Amino acid sequence: MDTTNLVENNLVSETDGCEIEVSNLQATQGDKSTSKKENISYKQEVLRKLIHLCSISIPVGYVFLSKKEALSILIPLAVLMILIDILTKKVSALNRIYRKYFYAMLRKHEKDNGKILLNGASWVLISAVLTVFIFPKIIAITAFAILIISDISAALIGRKFGRTPLFNKSWEGTAAFMVSAVAVVFTIGLIFGAPVSFFIVGSLSAIVGAFAEAASKVLKTDDNFSIPMSVGAILWIGGLIAQNFDFSFINLL
């Protein structure tokens, strides 16, 4: 009798264990499915970044403009973009048009009509205004060029080859950001004949910017804002320090 009860108990335990394993497997699969739903497809990511690449015209254009001229263009564009962003979420006719052409490439939070959360394009223009307004010209151009080039590099490499987690991103994407950001710094430095201090501080700012991009979701900030602000801050602080040794690059342009 005791032997029979023992066998039955073992069978029940094994059955329960199997049910738990199946439940855990289903939960894991569900998490993966949810994660995929939250991400746009790689094709749409590429299309999104091609649009993002058009913003390289901002730092390039600023080379030939004064701060006043640049702001006179960027501020109206930023206001217009924010207005369009809000109206496409609140006016049903505009929302239908917006979703028809852009829905597939929108992030999860950009699809939420219940909240006024600005999309990436709005943040790019807001950051452009602030970057040009706050920082010296060479720093603004460098910080914003890094935003465009390195954000694209991090996104495409991270999505394609990312395997090692870092915050909500990947080490592979972050490494791509650093390499491309340093390349941007050296390109700008060589074009404008910058002193060695620019290359040193610029490389440091590239590292800081990479981690600002990787940690943007954890910090609850848009990376289109956190990248140029962090890169610009490091460049400015480094430039002020270099000024004491007659190696400043702040007034290069």
C-alpha cells in the first residue's frame, strides 16, 4: 500500500514538474514574441535611419552660417515639427494619413495616441536648436554630426549583430558608436586643422556619447537629446581645460 502511494506521489511530482517546465517555456516564448513586436523590422530600421541621415545637413549647413542664421532656420522648423507631431496624434484625419505612410517604422511609444510623446524627428530638431544655441560652433557641429552618424551605426550594427546586452542595447552597437564617433572627430579635426587637444577630448566625448546612447532608455531620455548634450558637454569642458595650456579648440570656427 505504501509503495503504491509512493509511486503515485512520484508520478504527480513529475507531472507537476513537466507542467512548470512547459509553462516556463511558454512564458519565455511569449517574452521573445513581445520583444519582436516592440521592435520594428530591420528593413524599416534602415529606412528610418536613411531619413535620419538627412539631418547631417544640419551640421554641414551650420559650417557656412552664423549662429543667428542657423537658429532663424532651426527654431521655426522645430516648432513646425512639434506641431505636426502633436496634430498627427490628436486629429484623426491626419493620424490616418500619418499611419498609412509611416506606421511601420514607428517605435512603440510613437504609436501611442493617448500620450503626447514626441517622435525622433521632433527630438532631432529640438536638439539641433539647443546644441547650436548652447555650444561654441566647432563643438555644436561635432556633437551633432556624431548624433547622426554614430546613432545610425549603433542602431544598424546593434540590431544586426548585437549579442551581448548593455542596458537596453548591446555592446556591439555601442562599440560601433564609439568607432564611428572617433572617425567623425578625426574627420572634422583634420578638415579644420584642429589642435591635438581636439582629437583627445573628442575621442573621450565619443566614449561618453556611446554610453549616453546605450543608457538612454534607462535614463528615460531620448537619445537624440542625450547624445549631443553629453558629447557637447565633454568637448566644452575639455576645451576650457585645454585653454589653460594654449591648446584650446573652442574658437576654432
